[in-house]
Amino acid sequence: MGTDMQTRVLLTLASIAGLWVARRVAGRVLKRRVQDPKSLFLWRRTASYIAVITGLVMLARIWFHSFSGLATFLGLASAGIAIALREIIANIAGWFYIILRRPFVLGDRIEVAGVRGDVVDIRVLGFSLMEVGRWVAADQSTGRIVHVPNGKVFSEHVANYSSGTNHIWEEVPVLITFESDWRKAKGIMEDIMSGIVQDATELTSVRSDEAGRYLIYQGISTPIVYTSVESSGVLLTARFPVRPRQRRGSVQNVWETLLDAFAEHDDIDFAYPTTRFYTLDGPSGPP
């Protein structure tokens, strides 16, 4: 090994060691000065990116006498790299898209490539979701972390539960018998929804930090009960805004209040599948 080669190897090792020490020191300083966990996570990730970029620049200066030599080398190798590393390149391009366009950020609840969850990490090659749904009802956590390549943002649609406004719309269908007083039942449901959802206007308004980003028309923001007829009864569907992470608790609150209210009225009955038998004397059914 020649003297020039030895010098380059030593400079390379010294650069890597120096960057590693600097990153560890920066991490300890950030831990003492930044109290918010999310901010600390972002600062640490930024420090890692800076260290990697600085390291690449230093290694380029060590192993290539000039940037023109580096450009020549990259030009000759670009065709092979583009073919062999096309998925990695797509993931890096996806990372730039996520950072610059911000279709989602840390903490957002999204759905992409058939996976729903909360974004817990964004890296150069992929992002991680704390999965919700699947076999668990009402978008609650499954406990699994799913890793998704960044390139998926180009090939799959991305649904963001948290962007634009602070709400999603939930519906609770209630089926009552034809013999029930459906107008009374509808009035009871409207009163229940008004009591449960008291901040509907604020909840459905466009967030101030994204008012200029999306053209969102403000429609009906208050809870509403729709009426329709099914084969086995009158269907009353309560539609109301809810925060994405409070979906299951809100639906439970609606049902418990509704069950207590309907229990006080003899002229309101839930409809359920039944079978009736007819004889020559008239219909007969279960006692």
C-alpha cells in the first residue's frame, strides 16, 4: 500500500470517528436542552442527516482530487446505478417528496397501500406506521409497527386523516320497526347528537396553518340524522364529526345514551331479523 493510499485511509477513519463523536455530543446536548419528545426526535434525525451528508462530502474530497473527477466517475456509473438501484432511488425521491410536499408529517394518521396507522418515523428509504384497524375495530391500534417504502407515495394513494381539518365523519345506523314512532325516535337522536357533539363548527373548520393549502368548502358542520326505509324497518342514520383518534369512544357514547333513551319509550323498538308463520286463521309468531 503506497503512502498516498495510507494517508487517505487514515483520513477516512479519522473523519468517520470525528463525525461519530460529534453526533454523540450533539445528541447529549439536545437531550439536555430539548424537552418535547417530538422535537427531540426531529432534531436528532436532522443531526444524523447532517452527519451523513458531511461525511460524504469529506470522503469525496479525500478520495477524489477534484470534484471534476468525482463528476466523471458518477457520470460513468450513473447508468448502472439507475438500473441496479431503481427502487432505492425511488425511495429517496419519495423521501424528498414527503419532506418538501408534506403529504403527511410525524404524528399524522394516514392510510397508504392498504395500511392504516399513525406515522411514528420518517427515514430516507421508508416510513413507519403504528398500525390501526385490521382485526381491531374502529381504527384502534393493533400494536404492530409497519414499515412502508417511500416510493409507495408515487404508486399508491395516500389518505391523511389529520390534514386540512381536525375531524372525520362517523355514522351510526339505527334500525327501528315500522310500528315504532320514528319521528319521536329521530327527535331523540337529534337531541343526543347535539349534546354529545358541542364543538362541531370548530371541529370541522379548516385549520389555520393549512387554510391556504387546500380549497375546502365548508358544508354541513353540525350533526344530522337521515331517514330511509329498509326491508325490515325504518333506518335512522346519525352522521356527526369526530376526531380520528376518538372514533370508538364517541360511537360507544352515542350508543349507550341512545339505548338508555329508547328504553324509556314503549312506542320505539329496535328492528331485528324475525320469521313469521301464517295459518288459515291469521299470522302467528313467537310469543
